[in-house]
Amino acid sequence: MASLEAFGVTQLMALRAKMRAEFADSEPATFEEAAGRIVRLLRNEFLDQEGRPECALVRVYKTHRYAELPDDLKAFARSIDPTAETLPDVRCLVLMATAGDEPAWNSRFESRGHRAIPLTSEQAVAQAPMVSQLIRQMGLPIAMVLRPGPALLLDAGEKTQNVFYVPVAPGSPYIVAQDEFVRPYGIRSVVGFGGMTATGELVAAILFSKVPVSGAVADQFKVVGLNFKLAMLPYTRKPAFSDGAR
């Protein structure tokens, strides 16, 4: 256990070991199951002095081709952007696992606005400030996430690990749910990490912290992000969803 306010090398090494060991005893059958274990690990890892989670919400997202989504997620994506139906190769940023303070935050099915976000164009991504900034701060061209190809993925492999970091969440243009989420739940900072996998999909974890996260601490998550991506990589080749859908 550690605190996000004082997350240093010692805590980093301990978290790396826990992440590597998370799947050692029983291997997840799906990416969703693996992501669920990771969000619970991260939420239980960072605790305040009273033993309460410092993260109000932890989520894992992954991009998927619209055509490969189950029907409920296709319908959700169309409710955001109807043109997704006409672009079967378009990627959607899909909520794969979630853990948080509210009961509804512990099921991906209960998300009201983030179950499947269609990335139909660079202009559409720009209309989703957090998603756009997440991709940019990770050092990835938006075009790479929308249309990954062999040459772009080779370039991505040569990039250093970056983090999505919002040091002050209240008032930030990148965290738009200010009145509904940020202020009521005391969100102070946001940190995200992950990157592109060899299968051409973006995988990212996002922590919404109730304690301030310094730049030095956020920098540690470059290493966490690499270990997270490596831990999740084997499960990108397994079924995505645990309900039997692809």
C-alpha cells in the first residue's frame, strides 16, 4: 500500500511486483477480467492514513473496432455518433473495467457516457477533451489511434512512455464533468498511463485522485505504464468481454 502524495521508487518497485504477480495464480480468460483485476489492484494500492482509497475512481479503457463490438456497445456508440454505423473500421474507446466510490462505478454497464466512445475522426476526438489530451500526452498522434498501421506502430514502439497528467482537476478544461464529478467527489488530480499494443490498440488506465499528485509522482507512472502495458498484452489476444461477446 502507498500514498499518491508520496509515491517514490520504493513504492514503485512494490507496485511493479504486485502487477506482475496479479495473474500468477489464475489466468484471466478475457481482457475484461484482467482489466477488472488491475483496477481493483490500483484502487486498493493507494490509501490515505485512515486506510481509505485515495482514488475516487479507477478505469481501464481499450480501443476496439466498431464492427467487433457486441450489439449493446454498438448501440451506445451510435447514440454518441450515428456515423459510426457507416464506418465499420472506426475505433471506439471502450470502458473495459471500473472501480470507484459509488456502486454504479463498479460496473462498466452502469456508465452513462463512457461505455464506448466512437473515434470517427480527428475532429470528433477533439470534441472529447479528456480523450484528446490523453492521446496527445501519451505522445501518440491521434491518427495512429484512429488508423493504426505497421509503420505507425513501429514508430510507437520507439517512443518513451508518457503519462496523461492533470495536476489540478478543478477547473481543468480536460475534465469536463466539473459539477457532477470533480467538485462533489473532491477530485484533485488525474493520472493516466498505458500506450499502444502490438495488436494496434490503445490501452490506458486512468486514476482520479482525491489527493494532489505532484509532477515528480506523475513521472513515476511512466514506468508503471510500461509494466501495465506488458501485463495486459497477453490478454489483448484473448476474448475481450467476459459475457461471451467478442
